Amino acid sequence: MLEYRHVSVSCRRTPILKDVSLSFPTGKITTLIGPNGCGKTTLLQCLNGMSTVTSGKILLDGVDYLKLSPRERAQRLSFLPQVRTLIPSLPVKTLVEHGRFPYLGFSRKKTKSDADLVQAAMDFTNVNRYALQPVDTLSGGTRQRVFFAMTLAQDCNIIVLDEPTTYLDLESQRNFLDMLKELRRQGKTIILTLHDLNHAFRISDHIAVMKGSEILHFETPDQCLKSDIIEKVFHVKWKRFEDQDGAYYFFE
Amino acid sequence: MVQCTNTKSRRNVILFLCLLLLFSSFAGILFGSVSLSPAEVIRTLLAGDIHSTAGILIRTVRIPRVLGGLFAGIGLACAGVILQGVMNNSLASPNTIGVNSGSGFAVMFAMMLFPANASVVPFFAFGGAFLTSLFVFLLAYLGDSSRTTIILAGITISSFFNAGMNAIKLIDSEISINLTSFMVGSLSGLTLTSLLLPCCCILAAFFLSLLLARSLNILGLGDDIAGSLGMRVPLTRLMLLLLASIMAGCVVSYAGLLSFIGLIVPHICRQLFGNDARFLLPCSALLGGSFVLLCDLAGRVLFAPFELPAGILMAFIGGPFFLYLLLKKKGGRRIHA
């Protein structure tokens, strides 16, 4: 289990994250929601070293996560950052193979199991047929799947995704969320941020609502809707519809 | 853009580059103000005949010159690949961002301080290169400057150090250096003993950089991804800058400010191989070596008995090529765009 204990982050004395305590349950999907600039990305970036924790602790299965070496962290937790501005002109397969970087020894030699995991990640995200194509020639949706494949090739039990569906069309978004559900079925812990509240409520086991550098609420989607936290934070009204595929949420 | 991504055509291109390098090295020994016949050269090299005229010429003039050119090409081309990767800027190279000038200034400075002690020169050259590249990098990183700003800053740094070099020459007219050929880069007057230290350093740095090639690739994905993949980003950057500085500095210490190799050669290799540093580094080394050797050869042969420094020919070829890159709008863009 990944656990934040009284984590604060400040940048030039401006607090960006204030005393966040939160546990992410194992094998579940937890989504962070909140208005722009509320600290969602910062909260996640404590995990890949792009934000420096000023006080507090992060525990992973009882071990102090921040004391692990970057390599050890990357073997336990994979992280896909927000929308990419740097699109490499590398072949898809080469990029996905970068996901094995945390495991490579000094000789940097790939083993059979590395190759298998890369292949599995490419099959799972359905990018196999682009294997030799440079990433910068692909459409936005495919690119995102390729980067996701790289993240999966890291073969970690915890997968962190920062706004993975931004800029994707509706079908790609749905496919992406289906992949997340499948990963949960395989027992992975998934932590992500989303702006689409309907999606957040449909796929998550737990929702963390953030505002003004703090976690306001951490509950299951149903509990979250029953309290009036959504109205307060997002200034919207919501409605719930249901059919055989589950519930749909509308926010206006 | 034609890229050979499959292994077979890649192997062919690498083979071709190796042959090109062998050919240009041999041609470098063969031709010059006095041309030797191939049979003569092979006989002298194999028999170890060092007392004939040809033997002395080969041993004291031609071989040092070829070795010097070879390592100058390897050093500058690889330094170019690394700097372009670390700064993620397709216009970066030892000479466009001022690393060469910084190193050259340090060389002149060392010669002024220790006129009798030539062995300190490579260390000063490396120090100058490293401090300059660190400075430019911090400028790029902290200032979040645009890609072209870095090049402009590089030009400023270059002219600053060039002024410094001229000043040293004026202050200390005794200094044993031909400023004109040093500023443009030249391979004349090299000896095996003076080459030993710089060439060993370049070779060592080259092999170390091959070990870091994959890290260089990952750095190109952006700091956040590199960090997520468990890389110590600042440390890796620093090590790569260190290696690039060793290579560029060592070249400057004996060949002066050879321009444009560090820019052109990586570009050509990128066209051939894409951005994978694991191929880019060795191929740039091969092509860089050949390019310097051929330029030097042309300078010796075209206007014989006069000799044009290699650097002049390089600038004649490199200048238009740089303009071509700018006009193609490739310039100023990220290498991964």
C-alpha cells in the first residue's frame, strides 16, 4: 500500500501541497480530482522526483519510499507524466524498450524476459503494428498508448498516470479506461488524475477531491456524491443515469 | 527523410563508414606535398623501415597528422552528439555554443602561464571546455531560454573568448602559437608525443560515452520521463557534459578551434540512423574521423605546395551546411521534434 503521511511541498516558500495524508488502497483505482492548479500534479510528482517533498513521509508497504534510490523506485512504481511536448522520433518498439531501463545492468543487455515484457506491453496497448514506425509520425491517441506501453513495460504493481486521457477523442478515452479496468483486474494499483468527472466516477474505486493544496475528501464515488463536496468544489450540479452497463454521471 | 532502421541496411552503412575511414587514413598517409606510392608506404609500414626518407616522413609527419585528424573527428563529432542530446537542441555543438572557444582561451592562458610546460595544456583545455559547457547549460536550464537564445548566447561567449585569445597574443607576443591557424584549426606540426595524452583521453571518453548512450536516449524523452524511469537526471547530465568537454577540450588542445564537425556530422548521422545514440555515437565517430582527414588532405593537396589548414576547408563546407539547416527550419528545433 502506498501511503502519504503529512506530506507538504513548497516552492520558494509558497505551499503547493499542505499536509496531505492519504493511502492508496492496493489493487484499486484511485482518482484525484480537483480544479486546475489545486496541486494534483504536484502530489503525484512527489513519486517521480520532479517535486521535492519538504516535510512528511511517503511509505510504500511500510518502507520509506523517498529513501529508495531512483532505480528502486522505478522498479516498484511506474509513472506516466502529463501530455508530452517532446515527441521522440524513435521507433515505437525502441521507446517501449526504454521501460526496461530501471532493470538493466551495467552492460545494458536485454534478457529474454525483458523482450517478453516489452512484447506483452505492446500487445496489451495494441500498438504492435506500429512497432517500427517513429513515434512522432503517429496520431495523438496512438502516441499516448505507446507511452503507456513504455510505462507498463516497467512491470510495476503501482501505476501512476497524470491526466492520461487529456487530448484523446471519446473512443480513445474509453479504450484507455478499459485498459485501466483490465489492469485492476490483474491486481495492479492505479492512481490517476482526470478532468472528466463522469469518467472519474465511473471507473474509480476511490475518489480524492482536492482544492487549494489540500485533500478535502477521500471516499468511494457514491459517498462522494452523497456529500455535497462536488457542488462545493466544482460549482456544478450532477445527475446520475443508469443502464445495463452501469451508471453515467452528468455535471452541469 | 530516408532512415535505415532495419539491421541489415544499418550494418551496410556502418561497414561503408569503416571503409571510408580506412580509405581516408591511408590516403592521408599517401598524399601530401611529397606523394608516396602505395607500395612504398606498405613496404615501409610492414618492414618498419624508419631510416629511409619515406620512413621518416611517414613516422614523424604523416602518421601523427592522420592520428590527430582521426581523433579530432571522433572527439568533436561525439561531443556534438552528446551536447545536442543533453541540451535537446539540434543546433548545439562544441563550436556553436562556445565550448571550443572557452577551451581555446584556456589553452592560450596555459601557454602564457607555463610557456615551458606543454603537458598542462590538455588539462586547461578540458577545464575551459567544461566550465563553458556548464555555464551554457545552466543558462539554458535555469533561464528556460529558447533554443535559439542558447545559440546566440554561444556566439556571445565565442566572441568574448576570441577577444580574450587575441588579447593574450598581444600581451604576450612571445607565445609559441600561430594564432591564425589555431583559431581556424589546423593539424600541421603534430608529434606523436604531444598527441599521446589527448588521444588517450578522447578514446577513453568515447568508450565511456558509449556506455551512457542509452541514458542519453532517455534524457531525450524529457526530465520527467527520465526521472520516472529511475534515472538520476542531474548526475547523468553532468557526466555527459564532462565527457563532451573532455573530448572537445582535448581536440582543441592540439588542433585548435576546428569548427562545424560537431554540428554537421551528427546531423548527417541522424538522417541516416534516427536519434538512437547507441548508433549515433559510433557512426558519428567514424564519419567525423573521415571528414577531418579528408578536409585536411584536400587542404594539403589542392593548393600544393601551399597548405590550407583543415579548419578553413571545414568552414567552407560547414558554413553553407549550417545555413541549409537553418533554412530547412530544422534549426532551432528540438532534436526530438
